[in-house]
Amino acid sequence: MALIPFAFRPGKSALHLLDARLKFFLICLVSTSMLSASFVPCLIYSLLLILFFNLARIKVFQLLISMKFFLLLLGFIFLARCFSTPGDTLISAYGISISRLGVTTGFLVAFKFLLVMMTGLLFSGTTRPAQVKGAVQWFLRPIPFLPEKRVAVMISLSLAFMPIILKQNQKVADAQAARCGNLEKNPVKKIIRMVLPLLKKIFLCADNIILAMESRCYTEDRTDPEFQPSGKEPSFLLGSLILAFVFIVL
Amino acid sequence: MNTSNQLKMTVYSALFVALISIGAFIAIPIGPVPIVLQNMFVLLAAILLGPVWGITCIGVYLLIGLAGLPVFAGGTSGIGKLFGPTGGYLLGYLPAVFVTAAISKGLGKKLSGDIIAMIVGSLIVYAVGVPWLKVVTSMTYTKALTVGMYPFIPGDGIKIIAAAYIAKSIRPIIKL
Amino acid sequence: MQPKTADHKSDQTPDKAPGNIIDIQAVSYTYPDGFQGIKDITLSVCKKEFILLAGKNGSGKTTLLRHLNGLVLPDSGQILVNGKKINDHLIATRKTVGMVFQDADAQIVGDTVFDEVAFGLENLKFERALIIKKVTQVLEELNLYDLKDRNPRALSGGEKRKLAIAGVLVMDPDIIVFDEPFSNLDYPGAIGVLSTIVKLNRTGHTIIIATHDIETVISHASRIIIMADGKIQQDGDPKILMPMLESYGIREPCSSKLGFGIQPWH
Ligand SMILES: Nc1ncnc2c1ncn2[C@@H]1O[C@H](COP(=O)(O)OP(=O)(O)O)[C@@H](O)[C@H]1O
Ligand SMILES: [Mg+2]
């Protein structure tokens, strides 16, 4: 079964038990303030992240391996910055030059991307999906005209569909390979051959889910999720505020 | 709208939220560069779900990205990404989906109409995304266009034609 | 068509008989594409029966079952559950008739085993504390409690099917309807699901199982209904109807064929 990297991993660490609404807020706080941070605070934060992943018993290394596509992309971001940032030249060959500034900013940008992503993964890995959607619903409630319960159900369903889509996509790809579909040269046909069977399959799935929901009396007016603060919320809030302060000032 | 139809649209919209999210990870190798299908699913959501549910779908997608799930392009997430250099493309999905859906509906959900609708929709994404890129990174317009639009046009054309045919075969199955 | 089998002694009036929990009266249904799924079905179900709905693929079993909790509404005729017309009492019907679908994957809505079971109660707007209590109770009853935090999609086939049962059981249904509950299960998985179903019947639930492969359940059934071409062809005691099965395209259990009568499957 294709496991998505941001799947919830049950546990009892302090982060697992923290109120999801606060966690949600802290994620936004930390990832936004990080944008203006310099290298040393980022390095310190990365150590903190590793600590929390360990406490939550999530294997960072395995997580990174499952995201290798993303790491490749980070490589591209780094290279793009290297080539496009002007400054004193570090290496120059074939008319292309790499500046010292390009290498350092490129590295910092890629590093921050990685940290933002890992922060997101730490959140989704330690928060029950029901609580993620509960937190979203809670934050949306004050906004008028917004059907926050429907949004919550859509979030939950879309999380349910993701592994199904990945699995079906793999099946379609395998079937194509078995029938030499890879030899198709026409790019339009190639996309249609990959996507159409996938869509047919998952819409069938969706129809079955609709029936299953109806048969269990689905309505939008449902019992609300409940939050149980663990008592450690103030210390986490204080810690994150200090972190954000360090990010912005240093 | 009766409750049963509302449930159907809720589930189908959720399905497209998932497709758009996963679209950041599904790549089809065409020539030397893999084509990422995320924006094609955005356009398909527009022409299959219609304006209202299309907007809902993109709104929820942006929300789960904001909530920290790595569903934005390249597996990123968060408010920083949404307001970063490429955030304009993400926010541009909102008007793009609405206009694409409206045009497709207005032109009778036909193949040619869908293609026109999706071309307009793609242009709207760039119309929001490129100036945003320019402002956030303080590039010139020429540079913003060269990095943020021109390289993607051929792929977009391919995806639009494919999406139009896909919509044509899917519509009778899902009865939308 | 006589809806009752010989060994059910309750009275024969089809309408609102005290023991009848379901009354299907002359129900027909045509799919939007014009195909007639079921034709003029009349049928009564008594409390605590264990009914086997047999018939080859495409005979209309699934179509009929979906009528029982109002997922499909009949074109003509009517269905009463506990004496009430289901069209006017959809929520009550869906609480009374629990439905376990054929595709175990496609009925999972929750993100964890616990949330999946809680889904129905949340829809009924139960208090959170009561939901936790009832879900815990049902998970323990079906030996699923240790899996409560797991991702339901990562369970084994047998566990998924049990989870689906838990999801309807938590809503306290009187009748539980199963569509091909043993398909795609290995032997231990099927045994586990079967013993769960038998236990449910013993605790007073009415059971209706649709299947094209009857070997697994026949020894537990109190009544067998054979469908073909959207119509009920036979309805009665399994022992009596057994020899007719093959003429309706249903494989007769080996033990019966060999002259041993109906043997338990395990
Ligand atoms: N959505 C549908 N539209 C049209 N025909 C259908 C649909 N679903 C089922 N059918 C047809 O109705 C008949 C009965 O199907 P079904 O009730 O699923 O049979 P069974 O469960 O006994 O295999 C089949 O011939 C099938 O092709
Ligand atoms: Mg069937």
C-alpha cells in the first residue's frame, strides 16, 4: 500500500497530545517567521526538529527517503539560485559563472524549504486527521457564509482519496508498462491513457463512498470534534514565540 | 439542491482536492522533462464541477496546504509558500477556476468550448502569478515571464487538449 | 409467490404482521439506462431470521439490498421497515437496517479505525462522550480495539470487513445486510467474518446475506431466497431447495452434492 509521507503516526509524545488548534497556529507562526531567518537560527531549529521527530518516534531518515522527489526539486532550487544570483565569482566555466553569494543564498533557501516541509510533516505526523480537520473547522467558524462542516468533511474525504489515487495510479502505470504503453510518442494520448482509466476508477470509488455515507445517515450537521488540551500549551506557545523572535531578529 | 446531490458534489469536489494535491507528485515522462499534472486537474475540476464547487474545491485545497499538509507544488506547504514568490500561481487558481467553469458552462460544455475556457483559465493563472513573482522577487517583467511563464506554455497546451478529451469521456459516466 | 417458509409459524398476512420486520410489496426498479434491475418483488422478513439471498452475478441481489435501506427508492410498490414506509422515514430506516457493502475499501470514510466506527454516530449527533463509550464497546466486542489508532485502509481484508460491521453495529441496527461479505477474503478471514455474523444472529439481529457462492454460510441459514433475472424464483428451507440450486446457476455445496446433506463449513 502506498503510504503518503504525511500520514498520521499514532503516539503519545508531547506533540501528539498538544491541542491541535495551538499546533496549527504554531506551524503558521514558525514557518512564516522562518522566511526572514539567517543560517544559525535555522540550524538550531533543524536540531530541534530532529529532537521532536525522535520524541514522536518518527524516523526522519525514512521520511526523507520517501520524499526523494522533493529533495531533487530542492537541488534544482539550489542550482537555480547559484546560477542566477549576481556577485563575486566563485567558479566560472563555459561562460557560466557561479557566485559566492549565489551558493550561500541558494543553500539557505533550499534549507528553509526543507525545514518548512519537515515542520509540516511533523504536524501531520503527530496530529490525528480528525483533529487537523477539527482545527480547520474551528478556525473557520467565525467566518460568515462559510460552511465549515462541509469543508471539514471534504478535507477528511480528500485525505481518504489520496492513497487510493496513488495506488490506482501505480496500477494504471503498471498496466501501461505491461502493454508497452510507454512507447506512445503522442504526448496528448500519453496523458489521456494515464489519466482516463485513473479517473474512471476513482469516480467509481467515489460513487461507492457516497452510498456508504448515505447508508450511515450522513448529514452536514454532525457532532463537533472535541479538543483536549494537554496542559503543556502555554510552554509550547512561549517556546515558539521565542523561536519566532530569534528568527526575525537574528 | 437536494441533500443527495449535495453529498455527491461534496464527494466529487473532495476527490478533486485529492487529485490536485497528489498532482504535485504525479509526473508523466514526456521527452526529457516529466510533466506535472497538478494544473491540469485544476482545469478539469473547473469544467467538471462548475463555478461554485470548483471554487470550493480550490479553496479547500489551499486550506489544507495552509494547514501544513505538503500539497503545494513540489510537496511544500504553509502560509510562507502561499505568500512566497510562486504563491500567485496558487491564488490565481481561484479566479481561473471560476472563469474557466463559467465559460465552459456558457459555451455548452463542448470540446471546443472547453478548450477555449481552459486557455483563458491558464492565462488568468499567469496573469496573477507572473506579476506576483515580479513583485516578490523584484525581477523585471521580461525575466519574470522568461522564468515564470514561457517555459510552461507547450506543456500547458498539451495538458489542455488532453483535459478536454478526458472531460468529454468522463462527463457521461459521472452525469454532471 | 408465498413469502414464508414452512418452518416459520407466524401468520401469513403480508401487511404489518407483528413478527415482520421488513415487508417488500410488489417492488420494481428500472435503472436510468432502462435496464430493469428487479421485477415485482414481494417478500417479508421476520425478526431474527438468517436469510441467504442467492443468485448468480447480475441476478439483482445488490439492487434489491440497496432498496432495504433506502439507497435506491422503488419505481413502483413499497417497502415497510417495522411497519413504516421507508420513503418517509429514511433516517429511521437506515438506523434499523445496517448495510455492509461488497467493496470493503470503498466504504471507509474515517481516518482511523476509531473515527471510522464513530462516523454514523456523529451523523446522528450523539454526544461526544457517548460516542466514545459506544465505539469502544463495539470495537472490544469485535476484537478490533487494539487497532483503534490504525489507518483503516492498511488493515487486512478480514479486518476491514469486520470494521465495516463495527461501523453499522455501533448504530444499533435490528437488521444487518451483507453484500458478498466473503469475496476477496482468504480462508481465515472468511472464518472470522462468518463467526462474527453468526454471533450477531445469536444476539438477536436479523441477518440477510447476498452471495453467489453459498457454501460458506448455508449451514447457518434459516431460509434461502433464490433470485434470477431480477425476480425471486424460490424461497424456503435450505435443505429442501438445495438440489435446485444448480439450475439457477449457483454452485451447490460439495457436501450436499455428495449426499451428506448440509455440513458446517468449518
Ligand atoms: N447503475 C446501473 N445501471 C444500469 N444497470 C445496472 C446498474 N447496476 C447494476 N445494473 C444491472 O442490474 C443487474 C443486476 O445487478 P446487481 O443487482 O448488481 O446483481 P448482483 O448483485 O446479483 O450481481 C445487472 O444486470 C447489472 O448489469
Ligand atoms: Mg452484487
